[in-house]
Amino acid sequence: MSLRIRLLLLIFFAFLPVLALILYTASEWRQLAAVEANENTFRLLRSTSAEYERLIDGARQLLIVLAQLPAVRANDSAASSAIFAYLVAKDPTYANIGTVDPTGEGIANAIPGPVVVAARTRQRLWFQRAIKTRDFAIGEYQIGQVTRKATINAAYPVFDEAGSIQAIVLAAIDLSWLNQIAARARLPQGSTLTLIDSKGVTLVRYPDPQRWVGRSISGTALGKTILTQGTGVTEAVGRDGVRRMYAFIPLGEQAQAPGAYVSLGIPKDIVFAKAYAMLTRNLILLGLVAALALLAAWVGGDLFVTRRIDALERAAKQLSGGELSARTGLQHGPDELGRLAATFDEMAVSIEQLTHLNQLILDSAGEGIYGLDRDGNAIFINPAGAQMLGWSIEEIIGRRLHDLIHHTKPDGTPYPIEECPTYAAIRDGIECRLMDEILWRKDGTSFPVEYVTTPIREYGELIGAAVVFRDITERKQAEENLRKTSRMLRMLSGVNQALIRATSEFALLQDACRVIVEVGDYRMSWIGFAEHDEAKIVRPVAHAGYEEGYLNTVKISWKVSELGQGPAGTAIRTGKPAFVQNILTDPLYAPWREEAGKRGYVSSIAVPLIANSQVFGAVCLYTGKPETLIPEEVKLLTELADDLSYGIMSLRTRAERRRALEALQESEERFRLVAENATDAIITIDEESTISFANRAAEEIFGYTTAEMLGKQVTMLMPEHLRQDHFAGVKRYLKTGKRRLSWESVEFPGRHKSGKEIDLEISYSEYIKDGKHIFIGILRDITERKRLEEHKRDFYRRTILAATEGKLMICERDEIERIAGPPETSWVVSRAEDLGVLRRKIAEMALSAGMEKSRVDGFVLCVGEALTNAIKHAGGGKASLHRVTDGLMFLVSDEGPGIEALALPEVALKTGYSTAKSLGMGYKAMISIGDQVYLATGPGGTTVAVEMKLQPVERASLLSSLPDTWS
């Protein structure tokens, strides 16, 4: 290859980074153009809505004046018609003005026409409202059958001297003023301004109204979006086939008017015309500069001679060989060859600097970046990308990457290159973004990625593409862990519900196994109790799922032997969860592998059942695929086993209580024998509340000896604030025989000998001895259970906080009120009609407080969602606006049903969850837009507060604040 050609190639490659910069700048300008177009569009739409309000107010004033005219009050048809015709001729705002009597018969009309049909008039909304309210009324939108013009009728009653309605004056407002606004606005070529009613029927359309008025767009994507959202922006293809950027808002805020929406669409090509023009200009300038440089190199090549040619050729070879520090070594004199040598050396310096900078950028990027030519061959790849793929850079360059890293789909089937989005982007020149694909490493393993493919053009021609990809393995794992945690929480809740409903131990165990399989998505679950015989057999007592005789076929022990090395035996023997990730390969599972394989069991975990520090059984679960346990999963399974152990012991204790009470009724001596061996405290008192019996468990709970308690008032075991209530309650019961509390189970605090309060669960009963009442109390210390319940509530709150990136904080109502402070102003809301007025007030107050306009719109949207929830689910509530540090807080409280405590995690973790069918999206909008959302909820109602800073703030990720048990 000649020296001249080499010079031309060097200059050409020097301009590639500049081309990439131009493309990036064009992308930035495109985004700015979209933002500017949205702002200008909404400004025009708000002006249109304000103009509509002005027309309605003008119609009200005109009708009030007309109602006072003598000719109108006298029902003078000729005179009134003349006045009306004059007004219609002078003011094109009105399509017609007329009067009708209270029966609907026409009296006067500005435009001569067919006789008004009274029956049809009485069906009109404006007529019915004017008669009912005796005030200004607005009717429905109409489209003339002949004129094809859209109007809305306004009416006002005319009263006689006695105050009765003697006529109704009405005005038909011509909605074609919308076309005038569009004309004055000088919209870009191809733009549309459209007014539709609440059913999606086109009322006004600029331009070309005759073609579109009366046609419905409710079935189109644009129509559905407008009718569903009310306010917003979207991109859609119009009925005329033109793709536009649309903005839309409701028309006006008149309470009586039927719903209507005005939308403005600007062709997408026009919105981005400036960005496209800038890109074209920059590309042309770059092309001109490159052409000039190439021309200079071409002419200069002819002037090289002998030694200088050799020097230049040698330097060019060194430079092309990668020695970027190579120079000609020639003197840079004033002659052509000297200047050419200087130009060459300067070019070499620029190439070295640009290449070094480009290499630094590629080497520093943490994401994988590679470039492809038109044939899909790799032209470069950065070190991070090569490392992720397991190849060296030299092994990748020049090879077709699809065959190397993208050849197979996740399901194992071949991935044809013609279906590859990356090559579609090279072929069609369209950027593509994929969030969930896989790439293959050199060692044959794959990993999940998200990537962006951006076409590269030179002089308007596609020459390849740049691909940026990111390994999302950790994110996928986090999502899977979150799914597992959510599933575990629902499974734990289901087992707790079964515990509450259980009437027998077998029913509880069977229900628990069923919930684990159905909710936890396990293939099979069983519960076994540890036998204390010589073989130490684990005896199955309940199971659910795909068992198919497995438990009758295999033998499981908790003894230190071959049959005791499985998860169940290990968990019982060690008192800790035991896990087998892959049954098919784990050598410890050999005794049961064949039978497990027949039933599709792949992974297994066993969690011990522990009561009173003793392991008495295990909960065993099987999956149909290899699983990896996460700490939170183990923690929740352990909590499930603890709850189940508590339920088993509770049922056994309950049975024990029943047996004890029956024995007490048969014989006092038998009562004492049973009581002394009971695990719960048993105390008997007489009608004067004197303790006549206390067992050893009572000594352990209260710290007193039996001798210290006998003959003393039972109030010694109560906090002081409950003692008078106790005496009053006993006295009332002895007098009336009526109970205010359930005797089966009630929770009260007790008082330990040390003065410390303890939480107790108490069951009462009584019997009559010698005509006197003897009361028996069975008491259980539930302090630890209370602590665990509080820990569970705190865990839910932290889980929700982390899952929403710190945006949703679960609080008590008084905590929210303390954070908000005193209100700036407050309201009572009970009707949907209040929302529009309140949103305007909030927007005005936010703007006056200095909040950015873009943030005001988001704040008002959050306010609307919070108010809508309060009205929809609780019939209304109290709202208030507060000033907080650097921002505003809007607070709404209602007295609705609230959200159950155990369901709170699902509000944040489960897509679309709601106390009603449509609540979830409202909370999602508030969490997405607001800077901070506070929620207090329960049976007494819900309080939600949305905080919005006046200026945008940076938020640190809260993933680091996940509970320690997740790490």
C-alpha cells in the first residue's frame, strides 16, 4: 500500500471519535427538543382551557342580562328573536340564542328554523338543570346534523314577579373558537388541535374539521390514553397515519359541564427537526473538514522525494504499526515538504492524544463496550467487556461476535443471526435496548445482560454499531431473593392463619403442609416427629404435595448413622436448619436418592421444631429444581417453624388445660396434682380475691414462693393501675353474673416480684364450693412472644423501606403529624368535585413557595392520587398542607378500613396489590413521583403524606440499609 493511501487512512480514522461525539450531541438535543415541545404544548392547552372558562363565564353574564330584558320577560317572540339575531350576527362565539317556556315549547330563536319539539327539549341536560337548580346551567356537547359544528348549550331561568320560572333563555356556544386559537398559535405544519367529549367523539378538530368532527377515537390507542389518564403526554399515530407527540388535559373545571378533553399533536419529525438539522450540519462540517484533510494529504504525497519520502514512509509504518510516538525527524521548514512533515508530525501528535484518550475511556468503563462493522465483525472491545466474556481482546477482534457470544437462546435453541436485535439495528439503523438477554462466555457458561445497540453512521451511511452491555447477574439474584422473601412472607402468613383456625394438632399440621406447598411453591412438604426409641426414627405425621408413597418407602432417622445424615435427621439432631442443594449429586443423600429422583425432588431443606429448648420434630420441604438458600429465606423458615412449634404446644397446652379443668371439677386433690405439674401458672382465688392456690409455674412467672402468695390479695401480682378495676369487676360479676371480657383468653400485664411488668395470656373459669365462687386463672408468660411480634412488625417496615428505595415509610399517625408540624391550611374533602379546586389551590401555593414548575405538576398529581384514595375508599377525609425543610408536605387522613398489618409488605412487594381493585397504581404514582411518602394505616383509618422538595434532590440508594440478615 502506498504512503499516500496510508496518510489518507490515518486522517480518516482520526475523525471517528469526533463522529461519535456528534451523534451523542444530537441525541442530547433530541431529548431537549422533546422537553421543550411538551412545555410549549401544555402552555397552549392551559391557555385553551382558560379561554373555555372565559367563554362559559361570558355566556353566564350574557344570559343573566338577557333574562332581565323586557322583551324576554314579556315572552315577546318577535322582539326577542330580533335581539338574539343581532347578538348572534355581532358575536360569532354563539351559534344560536333563544328562549323556551317551562314546558319546553320554543318562544324565540336567533336563527329561524323548525319548530322546537317540547318533548325533546325537556330531555336536554341544560333544560333539566336550569329547572332544577333555578340558576345558570350547562348542557351536553352537541354536533349539528347539518352544520357538523360542535356546540355546548348554556341556559338561565327567567323569573316572573312571583319568583316562578316563566321562560328559559339559552345560548349555544360555538366550539369552533378552538380553530381560531389554533390559527393564532401558528402551529407547525401537520399539527392538530382536537376537542373530544367524554365518550371520545371528536367535537372540534384543527385542521380539516369537516373530515373528522363527529368521528370517535375511543377505540384508538390515543383515545384510550386520553380517556384513561385525563392529563399527560404520549406518542401515537393519528387517524391520518401521522406519528405525533400529543399532550392533553381536561377542558375547563366547570362542575356542571360534561367531561371533555383538548389535545395538541405536533408531528414527531417537526419536534426533532432542529436536532436533525444540527446533526446534519455537524456531519456536513465534519465531512468537509475530513475531505480537506484528505485532499491535503493527497496533494502533499506527490511532493515527497528521496530521503524525506523514506523518513515519512518509515514514520508512517511505525505509526501504523502502533508506535504512536513515531515522528518524521525532518526539519519543519517553510517549504512544502517541511510544512508537510510538520503537518504529519502534528497529525501524529493528535492521533496519539485522541487514541490515548479513547483508550483511557474504554479501559476505565466498568461496562462492556464493543464495536461491530456492517458484517457483524468486532472492530474493538474494551478490557471490561473482554473480561466478562472470558476472551482476550486479540481473540475477539475481527471475529463475528454473534457466533462467539450470542449464538444460543436461554432455552438452549439456536439463535439465528437474522433474529438478533443487534444485527437488526445494524441493518435498519435503529437503536435498540434490551433489558433481559444472555451472552455466552468462552467457557460455555452464560450470564444475563442488558444492552444498548447504537448504529454508527458515516456521511449518512451505516457502517456498523456500538454495543454497551452490563452484567445483571447480581440484580437478577436480588430480584429472585426479593421474590423468595415475598413468597416466604405470604407462606408465613398462611401458616399463621392456619394456626389461628386450628382446632386439633393434626389439622394444624396438615394445613401447614398444604400452605407450604400451595403458597411456597414447593413440590412436597412433610412434618415428622422425633421418636426416642433405639433407632431414633423420624415419624411422619402430616404431608402435602407430590408425595406418592415416598414417606412409606424410605426410612429416616435422627441417629448418627447413614440414615441420619439427611436434612430431617440433621436438623433434629443439631437443632439447626439443614439443606441439600442437589439431591442427585450430594453423597449424604444416597439412601433416598433413587426414590426422590422418581418423584422429581431436586433440593431439600429441613427446619427443626423446638419447644422449651428441646427439638421434637422437623418441617421438611422439597423443590423440583436446584435452589440456593438466602439468609432471609432461612430466617423466615425458622420463624415459620417457631410459629408452628408454638401452635403445636398451644394446642397441646389447650388440651392439657381442658383436661386439668375437668380434673379440677372432679376432685380438688386431683386438681392440685395436675396443677403442680402444669407448664402454665394456675392460681385460684375466692370472692374476696384472696389467693388459695398457686402452682410451681406461678412461682417461676412471678418470682414469689407459694408461701408468699397464699392468703394474699391477687392484686399483688397486678400493676397498681389495674387493681381497682379488678375489684370493681369481681364485685360487678358477683352481683350481675355478666362478663365484660372473654374468659377463654385475654391479655393483661402482670407484676413480677422485682417490680417489672410482664405480658400474660390468661384464661378464667370458676366453680361453686359451699355456695361460694372459686375463680381459677391459667396464666402464660407471653413476653417473648410479644417481643417476637414487635420484631416482626419492625422487619416488615424495614423490608418495605428497602424495597421502595427509602421512598415509603410505614409510621404511626402521630409520627406523621409530628414530622409534618402545624398546617399552613387545611380542608375537608368529601366529593370528587372538590379535587379540581383543591388541586389548583395546591399548585398556586406550591408555586408561591418557590417550587419548580415541573415539580409542581408532579406534586399536584400526587395530591390528586391521595385525595382520590380517601374519597373512593373512605368517603372523604381531612387534608392539610405543611411547610417542611426545603419543601412542602401534603397530608390526607381518613377513617376507612385501612390495610391489615400482615398485608403491608404486599403493598410494596406485590405488583398491583390494593385494598381495592384499583388502589395499587395510586400508591405507585406517589412513591415514583414524591420525594418521600409516609403511610400510617390500620382498622382505624389511613393517613398518607407526600413530601416534595422545592428543588430536585439526589437520593442515595437504600440497598445498603437492608436488614443484616440479608447480607
